[in-house]
Amino acid sequence: MPACGPWCILAAPWAVPGAIAMPRRYVQLDVFASRPGTGNPLGAVLDAEGLDTASMQAIAAWLNLSETVFFLPPDAGADYRIRIFTPGSELPFAGHPSVGAAWLATTHGLATPRDGRLVQQCAAGLLPAEVHGDPLRPGIRLRSPRGRLLDASPGTLPAELATIAQAGHAVELWSNGPSWWLIEAASAEQLRRLQPDFGAIAGWTNATSATGVALFAFETSSAHQLAVRAFCPGDAVNVPEDPVTGSANALIAARLHREGRLPGQAGRYVASQGRELGRDGRVALQVDAEGDVWIGGEVQQVIAGTLDW
């Protein structure tokens, strides 16, 4: 461990000489993870008031995680407010940042659940979250914004994606804030063996104004019912394959619900994502009676410190 102990300072490398940096609480989580190192990392600045948009984007780029969230004072009707940034852009909604933010709001005293419920404010609006179990290690599930099927043509798919696409099932663009092309793979084995051409995928998703592409296949096991992989090399150059993707999983659930093909029981199932990257993420999904998709999973705190910016 460094001499400064577990509360080390992360200093901005391009800070203005002589400028006074404000210490801000910083936490790094592993979301959708049963143990550290198996999910999707999330950076979180708990005291972001006073940071402008450019500073938040610079911090997210410097941390170089798939997403970083910034907690700000909420407006009326919300218990907490976050802004979500990738290294390259701000997102209106993302799944693993939202699940992680609800966990942080509960465990770090940023908000107090009422009857096990919280309301998150983000650019996509007000989203309800449910908190249950041990207050120190709570279980979280959060309602995704309603997924929408967009009127868009995929054009010509990158060759390796076209090769494994299931015949008879359309390639569709869906959005719940970020927009994901959804492709059903012919088999989970083919999906897991896929060697993506990130350059070709980036060119295709950029040309079609999509955040990325998510592929899925039914895969029955004792622990999950669906295998998922998500690629976003055009949006996040340094994280071309997302380890575990809440927004894309929510859209896949919305699509399968619309088609009457939800796996699992009573609208509930578990998706497996990240094994190809050495992870083992698990996303718990439920489609409720109104057709809304709820996402949840385990969260691990890995780093707690202070960010000077």
C-alpha cells in the first residue's frame, strides 16, 4: 500500500499551477459483480458541486473508466442527482452507473430510502430505485427509462457480426437514452467465440448514430439464461467492449418482452456478460406488469479516496 494509505490523492495532471484544488470524495465500485474484479468498474465523485461540464468530462477522460458519475444537489422530487460521463461524452442514462449510484447514495449517506425506495435524477429524468437487504451491502434494482424501437436501417453490418446473426430476426436500433443496435446471435457458443473488428464496428455505429451494438443469445445454465456482449468502440475508444452493460441489457429485455420471448420465469431472468474479458458479470432483469424493465445486481466497493480537482 502506498505511504498515504487507502485515502490517496488523485491529482489532476493538467491542473493550473498555483490553483487551489478542492478535495472531493472519490469511490470506485465494481458493479454487477459478486466479488471485486468480475463486473464493470465505476468511478464516482461524491462532492461534484462546483465542477462545470468541461471539468467533469476531463475527470472522466483522465480516469479512463467506461463511466464516471458525479453527484450533485437534487431538484424537487429526487433523492439524489447524478451526471454520467464516458471518457468521451455525457450520457443521459446508463445502467451500471445508475445501479452503482443508488448503492452509493444508500451506503454513503447521500440519500435515505423511504420504505426501501429512492428516486434518482439524471438527464433521462426521474428513475425509481428499490433498496433491500443489509444497509451496509444493499441489493439494488432500478427502473430503466422505457426502451423505444427506433425507425432506422442498419445498412451493411460488419462481416463478423453478419456471420453469426440469427436468421429471421431483425437487426434493430433501440434507445433508452443511449442507442444500441440489437442483434440476436445464432448461438451462445458463436457469440462467445466472436473476435470483433473494432474498427469496422466503430465505423458502422458512428455512421448510424448509435452508441454501440449489443449481441445476445439464449444460454441455459444454473446461474443465467442469456449471454450478452456489447461493443462501443466509436463512443469509448479505450473501452471498445463494455464489460457489463445495464442499458443494453435493459433494451434486450424490452425487445424480448415485445416479441413474447422472455427467458426465465415470471418476467425475471439473469444475463451473463464479460467472460470474454476475464469478468463474470451478472445482470438481474425483470419486466413488470406495465412493461417497464428493472435492472439490478451486486455491487462491490473497491477504492475509497480523495480526488483533488
